Amino acid sequence: MVLTPNVVAGATIQSAWGNTIRDRTLQVFTDATERDAQWTNPPEGAHCLTLSTLAVWVRASGVWVPLAADGRPIGLLTLATTGSATTTAPVPIGSTFSFTLAASRCVGIQMSTLQQRGDATGQVRAEVAIDGVGTRCARISHHDTLGGPGQSLDGALGYKDLAAGLHQAQFRILSPTANPTAQVVAGSWFTITDAGPNLGLFP
């Protein structure tokens, strides 16, 4: 889009000029379905408001992207039961959290875990995986005593670039020292937030 031409005094306002003004104002729709049905070919940089979500959208790279979505929470998952692992390969534990991105975005992952060794000293690694792939949101704790006395409570923060569409996040656990038993205790949790545009920094 370029600068809208000036209107000369006394000149007739042409449809092209009027349509350009329309494209540069905030159009209001009941929801995204109504928007997509009525505005089938919006230009790059167009803005609109959907009343169903009170969200402002901007047209970028041919898709509608929520404006100022950075930092908005997407969801939370709390581990309902303690999960265990005895191998160096990550083991999914607990339920999955599903979420949908309207456009390609970077998400932030923050977790707080209570980790312990069940029946041997060693290490525990907990991480959040999205679509079955580990993210940079992970932490390793070392334990010199058994069970509860060897607990470690801490948090971690990471980011992941994702394509538009449906995604699933889940806790995973492993025992880096390959001996039993690494545990992430019930009540541990992670959150997913919108961290901004997907710039390819966190593949």
C-alpha cells in the first residue's frame, strides 16, 4: 500500500480513493467467519475487529494475524499424577494441551516442576515437548538422596517457532544417568504464551 492521494478541492471523489480509505480504516465484523465471507481480498496491512473475541487483526503475508498478541496467554497444563522414567530416552507423561495458532508465531513456554529421584541418586531431566519434539524449556536436577529429601523445585523458560494450525504440548521426563527412577511430581505445571512473530530464531 502507498500513500493515499490528496483530494483536490472541488474534485469528484472516485471509487478507487473511497475504497482505499475503506481498506485503511478499522472494519468491524461479528466474527472471523463473517469477516472472511465479506472481505475476501483484503490488502496487506488491512485491519479489522471481530466482536466475538474483541480482537484486532492485521493482514500480513496473506493471513489475518492477531494484533498485539505478544504476551497473551494461550493456556496452562498442570500434571495430575506423578510421572516416572528410568531411561535416557524422553518419556511423555500426563495429558496433552492442544492449541491452535491462526498464523505462524513464536510461543513462550514456562514451566515449574517438582523433581525427585524415586529409588536411586542421580539426575532428573524434565522438558516440555510440542508436537512430540523437545523445546528449550527444560531443566536438569541432581539428587544425592532418595525420594522426598532429594526433591528439587525450580522453573524454566523457553521459546519455540511454530507454523499456523493445531499443536499439542506435553511434559516429558528422562533419567540422564540411566538408572531408576526419575520423577516429576503431580502439581508441576507449564504455560504457553504468544511471544510474537515467527522469525526463525527458535526452530
